[in-house]
Amino acid sequence: MCTISLYHQLKQVLTQSGMDEREASAITLMLIEEKTGLSRTQILTSAATAHCADLLPLAQQVARGVPVQYVLGYAYFCGMKFRVTPSVLIPRPETEELVEWVISSVKRYGAEPRILDVGTGSGCIAITLAKRIPTAHVTALDISAEALQVARRNAEALHAEVRFQQLDILHQQPQGTYDLIVSNPPYVCESEKATMERNVLDHEPHLALFVPDASPLLFYEAIARQALTPLTPNGQLYFEINRQYGTALTTLLHSLGYTDIQLRRDHFGNDRMIQCTINN
Ligand SMILES: C[S@@+](CC[C@H](N)C(=O)[O-])C[C@H]1O[C@@H](n2cnc3c(N)ncnc32)[C@H](O)[C@@H]1O
């Protein structure tokens, strides 16, 4: 079948599931590009051919609500390709902004900063930091053995040097000394499930997403407390945050002795990240 006909056929599978035209077009092109190696222009204009049988089941999975990143098995983060499975959160663009913030401030710790990523998932934060600051010593931890397996594979594929460790940050203190600790921990309240997209709710790992309504700052408090010992004097903590809890988190960090607390908005204008310093 010629690729343009294939494009229209697969796109129709997606629009019939209720997806809007633009998204259906973008996802269809991604699927065909991935499986044929052709560029978008070649797919839409050339007389190239491709087998529908390979691609139809993939489009059908997307039509059933499986995120396209899980269907393809990868997602892009800071320009790099990360393997993703349903054991890890699909990396988000907001998190890229957090990583850029860390990179812009890390120079103060000299050529070999020691960095810890808590709740590494696919490894996207830790691996990007290791690639962008090649002299850094990066450690990454997660409670999930399956997530760590994915993160290790990503580090290998991307030739990044990261030390991985399985640890429950709610109950165990990380070993070692760090200049900077960064985390995008679970921060979605159970009650927010009602307003979430089904494809996130049904397919992304709940372990990576949710906290009880009664303790929305559960991970922030645990990490900020656990960080007091391993952080070096003037060490910094960086978090991605739930936009509703910027002020509450500022108060919490202040009460634990952190200073220079700065909130930052994401490109949608929501409070999305926080940075603070410890003067221990
Ligand atoms: C929001 S995801 C972030 C993943 C990745 N860092 C990113 O930004 O895409 C949170 C991660 O925290 C991990 N996690 C959940 N509970 C944890 C715990 N008690 N200790 C350590 N990690 C935990 C999850 O397995 C998940 O990978």
C-alpha cells in the first residue's frame, strides 16, 4: 500500500476513536515514520509503500487509549530518546524545564558536582544531567525494581554514567554526600483522578503519580528531611511540584531550615518547580 493511503487509513482509526484531526495526524505520522524510516514529507508525497499489517495493530492500541509512547516503546526528553514501558512515567516537557534550571545553577559546585535524583523512573533527569555535565557524579534511586531496569538500559544506550540504587525514600536515607538533590516525586492527589485523562489514569504507573489527599506533601517532606544529612553545606534541593502546593511547600521547606526558596512557573504559567538551599 502506498504510504499516503496508509496515512489516511490509520488516521481514520484514530479519529473514529474520538481523537481530534491534528493529534491523529501527528500520531499517525509518528507511527509510520518509526516503522518505515521515511520522513514526514516522504510519507505524504512519495510513492513509497509500507505494510498496513504491521501498523494497524499499533494504531488500534493508540485508539484504545494506550499512550503512543508506550506503543512505540520510547519518548523524547531533552532531545534524547528514552525507552519507556508501563513501569515508568512518560517523561514530561515540564520536567525538561526543571533539568535546565538545575544545569544553570550547578556550576557553583565546581567541575565535579555530586547529584542525586530521587524517583528516577525512566532515568530521564539523571541521565540528562550526566550527559550535559559529563564530569558530574550522578546517582539515581527509585523504589521500583522494574523502573530501575528501564533506567539502567537507558543509561547504557545513551552512554551515560549513572549509579542506580533501589531505595524507599519514605523510609530510608540515601547514603553518600551530594551538592544537589533533584526530584520529580509522585504529587497528584487521589481526588484529582476525576479530572485526569483516561490514557494517563489507565496506563501510567500509579506508584509514580499519586499521593493520598490527606498528605499531598508526603514525598516533599520525606525527601527534604532525608536530604538534610547528605546535602553538603550550601547544597541545593530542586523539586517539580503540584501547582496547587507552591505556598504550602515554601512554608514546609522554611520550617525545615532551608533558605533562598524560589518558586518557578512552567511555560503554562503554573507554579511547577521549587529550589532551596541548606546552610547546614
Ligand atoms: C513522577 S515519577 C518521576 C519519574 C522521572 N523522574 C520523571 O521525571 O519522569 C516518580 C517516581 O518516584 C518513584 N517512587 C514512588 N515511590 C517511591 C519511594 N517511596 N521511594 C523512591 N521512589 C519512589 C516511582 O517509582 C516513580 O518512578
